[in-house]
Amino acid sequence: MQRQSNECGEMLVNMNREDMKQQRQIVKQALERSGFPTDTPIPAECDTRYNNPLFGSRTRTPFQPGTQATTTIVENVTARKKIIAVHDANKLCKTASYLRSTGENAICPGHQGHCSANLKPWDSIGNEELYGELLADQLAEDEQPLVIGQLTTDGDSHAYRGFSKKHSEVVNLTPENLRDPRHLASTQLRSIDKADFSEFMFPGRTKGDREKIHRRFALDLTNRCTVEYNFAIKEAAGELDRLVNRLSYVADCIIDCYTGHCGDTCRAYSYICKGTESDFWGKEFLPEHARCLYMTEDDENLVRNCMNIRFGRKNLEKTRFGTSTQKCEATNRGYNKSNPKDITFQRNFPARIHSTAHRINHRPGESAVLKCEALGVPLSPNSRPIHQLKREDEIYEYHQLRKKNPVVKHERTPYLKLIKIKKMEKVKCEPCKIRNRNNVSVHWCVICEEALCSDCTENHRSMKMLRHHELIDISRMPTRTHIGEHFCFKHGKMPFEYFCIDHDVLSCKECLVESHRSCQKVMSVDIASKGAKQSQSFIDATELVDYVLETTHAIAKHEQDFIENIVKEANSVKMAVRIIKEEAISHIESLEKSLLHDLDLKKDKIIQKSKTTINETEEIVMMAKDKKDIFDLVDKHGSEKQAFLAAHAYKRYLTDLEKRVTGITEQSTRFTINLNPEKLLESINSIGSIELSEVPSAIKFFQKKKRQSQMPIV
């Protein structure tokens, strides 16, 4: 097998290099189909992968730990982002090691026999500037080289220097170096972590408690800056001055938000926090007692300096398009499959890298068929392996689409990091905290909403008043432990003690005197809450949450399918345009560009509208899931009183969700794209127009009253 791999390795490398040339031609064809010249500068991304971290053995040995490096360039024009150039650097050679053991002075590369190394032993494996030059040479091999206008790299990469120097000599254009927002966010997280804030900025009895909240604050602030940046990028659409101006106000409102002054500034400038009870930044990474921080003037300046890592003009200029190196990072994960870092492949290292690059550019099954054909052993068209490989491609495409689903994307959000943190931390017993004891809790009381240790659990079960309380294992403790609103915010958080049947609202003592003195049907909450789990109000609230979740999921899936159909229809229109163009190419070249540009504008407008709908449904899904978890917990383990309180306390909130989903479905429309060609070639002034046929969406959301059967009055 090793000998066969040695023979096939070079053939696979040559095959992939030819394939990457074809991929570069496909990019040019995509530009031409969109109405742009083939020499239009395109965006691309670049990253380098090492078989060992370069900083791993800095203090142990004078030699660099890395011996193999792979640098990849990916285009950012097509939807699949194909790999257009790969360079593999290798310092390992088994033949040279053997020759040196026999006394021969063998130096790689260039010694007798087969040499797998392409770097000398004393060369730096981290010379990314050299790798960038070699990648530019690969692009220059084409008859008409692809022009790179922007190259996105991470902050510590020098590949841009070498690439820009060589590439500018070939195409007479120096590419712009852009930064990856993900790596910039990691830099910001480390800066906040290392910032020397004042001693009492974070609450905590011990230094360890304060450092833990400091770490949580770093995560939350980085997440907040990332979300604000993502919304601002969409609004600014690449306009630097507009982006800088917008985010400069966002930085001010973030500081007000963390210091307890959230309100007017957030309402005016923030994208995700409006300073209201129903629309605010939850600070989910921070514990409830640490969501209002006491910042000194120096602390505010430190926070502002940390935010300037993302919101400063210099960095915003390099991230104004929102491009990243995530495709390169995903490619590096793909390299790990065929060339894992815990195993060193010396001779077949280039073949493994280029084989993986080919598999990523094509689907796994299609890549296997092309490799067999390149090696001289083609598969029969209707053979069983062909059918099995096609099935693998179908599974691959299914998983690719599934990962783009809004629900799956939500499961990958940074909020899950908070859940992991809470699972790793041991929950302390709350009654023991009052007595200055540090006991770990083992149970959670659903009625008291408190964590209890083993001793407090026995006391809890032995007391006559508390025997009926439901105790569950601490591992099942909900993330949001506050089930319902028990207090009246209007009158200093006085407890709800009464329920007015006439007005269908909860009331405290003061509300009873002020607003319900003349009401005849007023009873205590304890009496009104009897049988609340079987009441129609609680059942309606639970059904409404389920209905909202079901409808929003259907909307998201429908919109995703709609985007794919729109793209297919747009492609069919482009093909029709090309047919018309062939009939009168000399007369309609200038008109073709304007028509295709109009098509792309209208297509992008439709897709952007659908994406906006998907984003709004994702937000509704998140809010509805929170309430769904609460109602499920109350239904299984809560008291009747809690069910009653939850059903009525969240009534206005659920009504708002219902109205929002109704608004989405009522405003949702469908378009079809068609071409109206002109047949008179001699007197033609245009080759057609793009028409959008708008039809209402097939998905409807009916409010509860409309879904109920109505009895006519006779």
C-alpha cells in the first residue's frame, strides 16, 4: 500500500493543481455571467495550518516545533467558496535521515534519491511571506491571471506581504489586506480578560469570585460587540464613514447599559437593546447579581479602549465588508481528516493535502470518481460504486443544507457557552449561603425556587408546610429559574394577592384600592389558582407557544426553499439572456450588462427581504423557546399557583409574539422572475426586462380568536 501510495501521490497532486486552474476559470465565468469583466478584482481569504503550534516548545528547545505547513487561498465569489491555490511546505525527509545515519552529508532538498522536503533544515517553517509569494506564482501560471482585490487574513499572518508583492507585479494592482472579525473578537476577549479594572467593579466576596465575574464580563462584552457589529455591517453596506459613525454611538450606550443606565441611549443607538422590559440585552453570561457594574472613570476608559479593538476606525476599515477566514479554517479542519496532527506523514504529505482540497472543492463522491479517472481506473457509469457514491453526495448535500437551517444555527450561538459554564460550575446551597456556609446543592425546589444541599433537603421535607413542595435533581435545574412575575412593579414590587375576574388581571393591595374598588368579582390568588393547570387560560398559553414555534419553523424553512428557487429562476433567466445574446451579439452587448445588473438588483432585493424575515423568526424562536421551557416546567413540576401566575403574567408577552408572527405572515409575499425578450433585433432598444410576480405566502398564521369556531347570532 505504501508503494502504491508513493506512485499515486504525485498524480493526485498534479490532478488537483489542474483542477484548481479550472476553478479559477469558473470564477471568471461567474463574473462574466454577472455582467462584470473577467479582470474584475475579487475578494479572497488566506490562512496557514501547521502540524504543531509554533509556540508549543518555545522554552524547551532551540528548534521550531512545526515541520509541515499548508497555506490555502479561497475565493469569496461563488456560493461554495472554492479553493484556488494551495502550497505545502515540508521539512521532513526519511531518505536524508537514513543517508546522514550512514555518514553521508545529505542536505534537503537536492540530495540523491527521493527527497520529500522542499525546505532546508535551517529555514523557518513560519515564513508565511514566502508561502504568499509561491501562491501568487500559482495564480500567475494562468493565461489571464485572476485578480485579487481584497485578501482577508488573521492578525498574525504575514502571507499578505509576499502575496501582494508578487501579485501586484503580475496584475498591476496591490490587493487590500482585510482582517478576520472572528480573530479580532478573540483579541478583544483577551484584552478584556487582562484589563486591570478597579477592585470593586465586579461584585464578589473573594478575589476568586470577582475574577470569575471578570471572565464572564469579557465573554458578554465580546458577544455584545459582535452582535452590534453584525447588524451595523448589514446597515452600512461597506460605507466606512457610516459604519464608524454608527458604532461610535453604540460604544457609549454599551457602557450605559452595563452601569445600570440602560434606556434612552440604547433606545436611540443600539441595534439589540431598546432599554425596555420586553426588548433588552439580557447579559446572559453574567449572574443576576452582577449585571449592574460599578465603573470608575478609569474603568470606563478601559472598557472603551477594549471596544475600540472592534469599533476603532482603523480596524473597522479592515473589517468593513464583514469578510472572514472561516472557509479556510473549515478547510484546515478537513486537512486534519487525511493528515492528522498526531501522525507524521513525510513522503505522502503533499498528496494527502491536495486530495483533501479536491474533495472539498467537489463533493466526496464526485471527487472519488474523478480521482479514479485521473489514476487510470475509471468506474463504470452504472456500477454499484457509482450509485453508492451518488448516495454519499446526497447525504453530504443534506447536511450542508441542515447546517444552514436557522434552528441549527441558533444551537451554535455563543449563548450555549453560558450553559456549558453553568454546567461546569457547582451550584451552591442558597439557605447555607445566608449562614455563611459553602455547601454544594443536590436538589432544586420548584415551589421555593431555591437550590438545596443534602442537609437542607432533609429539613425541607420534614417541615409540615414544605412537605408538598416538588424537589427535583439539581442537574434538572432550569437555566431561567424565575418562573413567573410574583410582584407588582407599579407599587414597589408588592406581591400579587388578588385576581379581578372582571378585568382578567392580577392585582396587589394598592391596585385593588386604586383600580378595582367597584369590581364585584375579586378573589384571592390562592382561591383563583385552584385547578389552574386544567384551566383554559394555561392550556391556551401552552398551545400558543407551540403554535408560534411551529409556524416560525415553517416560515424559516419556507423562506430558505424560496431563496434556492429564486436563485434557480435567476439562473434560468441568465441562460435565456445568453441565448438572445448569441442571436445578435454585436448589437446587444452593452444592453446585456444593464439587464443582468437589473436582474441581480431585484434578485438581491428579494433575497434580502427573505433573509430579514428569517432573522426576525430566529429572534421569535428564541423568545418563544424561553417561554416554552417555563410552561413545560410549570406543567410537570410547578404548583397550581405558579401555573396561574405564569399564564396571566405572560399574557401580554405572548400577545406581542402572536402579533409579530401575524405581521410576518401577512407581509410575506412571493415573487417569480421571468424574462420578456424582444424579437425585433434591428430596432431593439433593450433585450427584455425583469418582472417580479408577487403572490401571498402559502403559510398563514391565525390568531387564537380567528382559529376558534364562531357561532352566528340569530
